[in-house]
Amino acid sequence: MKRAALYLRVSTIDQTTANQERELREIAARMGCEITKLYKDHGISGAKGRDKRPGFDALCRDATKRQFNVIMAWSVDRLGRSLQDLVGFLSELHALNVDLYLHQQGLDTRTPAGKAMFQMMGVFAEFERAMIQERVRAGLARAKSEGKRLGRPRIAPELEERIRKALSIPGRPGVRKIAEQFGVDPGTVQRISRPVGTCELVS
């Protein structure tokens, strides 16, 4: 028997996941799946990233532990609104050999048609990554040919000198505190600290 996980989400606190859960439980019973995990995000938009959706984050983490064989959701928009994030999620499930059932779209990756769709998603994700890498390489090459300096822009010499003086004071605070004091990135302070012999880990 397949071990199933249900993922339920509603965008506002006035809505309820009860209808989604009831129907998905009925479908799971007809499919012969045992529901072993239930994940909910209540009052959270699908446009939010994984780090802002604790239920979805737990679902993804448990998928890597093979705690279930199939994920069931009411609709693809319950999983997310960003095409890039959805393709990444589907590719991850494909790599883990975890199936996906989406009720509204009629997608069931246990079927031949569903598996074909899954595989196509993986192809598109790989193509997208290759295109992004190619654009980045082309952009860097163009910038170098135009004589542009790559990497983080350097700060004003006057500000750099003030930071260097702050670093040379005995008993000074750490790199992160100095960065906050001058409104710069800790990496910038780390770089400036090296010539004065105070290279240290950012904490």
C-alpha cells in the first residue's frame, strides 16, 4: 500500500482546509493509499517562499527522508505560484521517486501519462538551469570586454579609511558590529581587515 502525505493550504485566515482534506482523504481511500502525514499552511499565500511556509518546508524535508511515497494536494496552486519554484519542486520529487497527485489538474504521476509529464518537467528544469548559466557567462564576458570591474563595488576611499582606523583600535568590536556601525557588508570589513593583520571569521 502506498504511503501518502496530504498538503493543504489556504491563503487567508477566514478560509478552511477542511474541504480539501475531506475530499483528498476520500480519493486516497479509493486509490488504496494510507495517509501517514498531514501538512497544513493556514493563511499563507502560495507566493511566499518555502521558508515562509512551515508546512510546505516540513513536507519537503520529510520527502527527502522517504517518509511517504506520494504527495496529494488539491491543486497545483496550493503548492506555489512561481513556475520556477514549482518546476524545482517537481524535479526534486522526481529525483526522490516520490509520486504526486493533483486533484484539480488530474495529474497522477503513478500513471504513464503522469510519469511522462514528470519527466518533461525535469527536462524543462535542466534546460532552464543551462539557459541561466549561459546568460550569466555571456553577461560576465560582455562586462569584461567593456572594461567593467566585476564583483562587489568598492566603497569610497574616505569610508574605507574610517573603517581601517576602527579596526586598528585595541579592544574593538567584531567585524559584524563594525559593519553595522558604518552601514556596509561584513565581507567589506573582512577584506579591509586583512592588511592590518586582523583577519577573522564573521560572527
